[in-house]
Amino acid sequence: MKIFKKYIIGSLLLFSILSQVSCKKEFLEIIPKGQTIAVTTGDYEKILNANFIATSFEPSVYRGDEMAGLNPFFNNLSGAVLLRQQRLFRYEDRVYDNDQLPNEITNVNGYIRKLYLFNKVINEVMDSKEGTEGQKLALLAEAKVGRAICNFMFLSDFTKPYNATTSGTDLGIPNLTSADVNQKDFERGTLQEGYNLVIKDLTDALPNLGAITHRRKISKLVAEFYLSRVYMAMNNYTAARPHIDAAFIEIAKTTIPLGFYDFTVVLNPDNQTAPGSWFPDSGFGLDNEPLAANNTEVIYNITAGWRQLSAIDAFVFSPQTASLYTSTDRRLSLFTPFQISTTSPKPLGMRRRASFFDGVNVGPSLPDMYLMRAEIKARANDLAGAVADLEVLRAKRIAGTAFKVPANVGSDQQALVRFILDERIREFAITGLRWLDMRRLSQDPIYNNHVDYTHEIYNADGTVASTYELKPERFVLKFGERMLNESNGLIDNP
């Protein structure tokens, strides 16, 4: 209970500070400074607009099977943060020491603090002052979607991949729905109860959500997107279909620019002065790559801040991932084959992400929407529809005629689904999104062999230094001894 209370109190203090910033002078004259909390509808809106609400520190990046480690950089990592990265990559049972708390939950951007704030808005905004009924309902809906996204990622880190046969008895997460600093019990519900709450929050929010007006504001499209993503995580592609279709309908209603960048132009290394080019690469990333707030492919920006400068060369995409790209695939320009500040190439085609200071978007995006719908169509045997969606994306990524889906692939259902899964790796390498795919695929009777259950660390000459196996129980993180000792009723994972 102590640790939950500590971080909930921290959220309450932040809640008060943000509210004070927005309060009028006469309000501060009535309520003593330092004791103000959110009162007006506008106060609650500012809470939902706080940047850290849409920031994620997921461990998923280090666990994806598209990743590899590279020595001597990997072995030279030191310090608690970098040790955590090593342990995550090596699929170790223990990520944190006995006296440490899991960053995913207790960090300033962690699940507990976010859930407290979302619950605060959900439970109080309808009684706030000054706003209209419609404004309050809209904020209530946004907070429910925020809670659903937070809980979905909480489930993805600390529970088994969803299996309909065992979900009624598998452990879920503490289903926190109140903003109570005195809450004492944090027993875990079942996995099914956790997914039910996520789906209910998203579904309940739909009637009061509007069109996209900002890439940091939750919209109806975002809720439909996540309903589809959650059902895909449950391997229920039939249930996912109407929600991804509804998400596409919402695109036409947007009030901000949405559309694909043509990577064959903006990421063409042979024409770096082309209009709109993201080049040059100054050594710390592409100078003109748009920020997520302005990126027309981003629907709702959730940023995964995932690496430090000292680890930039330690984590790369693997030789197997490198082999998935053709030579004219301009997505390769988002990665560099060189060690930082050198022209020394990495072995076997391995590359690191070129940009690393601003994190990477892992929220809803146009590429993800097209790939989700393509996979859903292919699994339903709508092969022509799946190919059409695939080629919309690939035409903006691959120069020449190579963007076309091979005819022998497009006419074979299983081959096409596997091709789409490979396309997801090509599009989302080193983002952490592959980990979500690995979890659901591990429960798929047909495509579970699309997951590589090993990680390898390579030497500078390309030889394999060590190999680590992903065991089924390491699809989940452990809470650790300290958190168990300070939280009543909490049970750890095996």
C-alpha cells in the first residue's frame, strides 16, 4: 500500500500545481495558496493536456525479436537505467534489484500516477464548475480512453498474453477505478476482468468523442483504433474489424492535416535537396524530420522515450530484420549503419535508429491503421482488399515497382498474413510495437512460429557472442520484492 500511496500523493500534488496555474486571482483569494485543486471544467481539461499523460516508458523496445545487441557497446553499459535495459533484452527473470521499484509503474510517467489522474477526472469532472454538460461529457470520455490505454499497456507489461481459454483464471492487474490516496488493497483481478474494463471504457466513451483537432487530444478515431488493437491482442479479428472500419470513417472528419509522407522523396538519400526532404543527417538524426506534433501520419502522439546517448550503439535491428528490407526501401534512411560520430559500419547490415533524442511515436498512426486493416482482411480471406491496403502504404515507402506485393504472396492467405507481419516489422522496427505483435502471435495456432524466441548479441566482426531465450513466463515482468512488501494483496508473476 505504501508505494501506491506514495505515487498517488505525488499525482495529487501535481494535480494541485496544474490547477493553481489555471486559477483566477479571485479564486486564490478564497482558497489558500498551496491547497487549491481542480475546480472548473477548464482545470480538468488542463490535466488531460499534460504532456506526460501521453508519454510512455515501455520496456517493449528492448524485448522485440527484431532487435539485436552489439558489443562492445552492450557489455559496456553501466548504471541502474542501462542495467535494466540489458536485463530486459536478455529476458532475465529479475529486471530490478530487491530494493528497486518497477519504473513502468512507479516512475513519474508510470501507470499508477496516470491512473490516479484519469480516475480523478472520471470521478469528478461532471461536478466541476463553469463548463457545459457537453464539455464535461467530452472530458469524461477522454479520461476513460486515457485510462483504457494506460490499463492496456499495464496488462501488456505485467500479464500473460491473452488466451480466451485461461483468461478467466489468469492474473490481471489491480483494476483501479477510484482516486483514493487511502486505498489499501491492491489485489489483482483476472485477465478477463482487465480486458473487460479496457473495452468498456473505450466503448462507453465513443458517443461523447469528437473528430481529431490535435495530435495530443483523444478523439473518436483514437478510441476506435484502440478497440481494434485490443481485440487483435485478444486474437479476435472478427470483433476488431468494425472498429478499424469506423476509425477509417473518422479520417474524413479531421480538422488537422492527415496523410502519408512520400518516403521515396523525403527520405531519398540520392536527392537530399528535394522539396520537403528530411535530410541532412547531422549525426544525431535527420535534421528536418517532423516532430510528432506536426507529423501528418500521427493521429495521437504517445512517445516512447527509450534510450540514452550512452546506449545508442548497443541496440540495433538484427541481421534477420535487415534482410526484410529491399535496397529501394526508403525506411532504411530512418536508421544508420554507422556508429555515432564515425563512419564505421555495423556488421551484417545491422542499423540503429538515427534519431533518438525525441523518442519515437507508438500511438495511433496512419501506417498502423492500414496494416491493421490489411491483416484483418487477410485473416478473413479478403486477399484483394488486404493487398490494396498494403500497397497504399508500400507505394509511399519503396521506390520503383518493388512496392507491389508479389503475386504468389497476394494469392495465398497464409503467405499474405506473414508478409503483412513482416511489413509491420519493416514499418515499426525499434519502436516496441513488435512486442505487442509477439504477445498475440505467441497464442496464435497458425502464426506462432512467426515469433523468434531468441535474442543475440553480436561482436564487432559479426560473430554471435551470446544467445538468450524468451521463455513463456517472460512475456510478463515481475513486480519485485519491494513492491510486493509495500502493496497489500499484490501477487507477483512466476
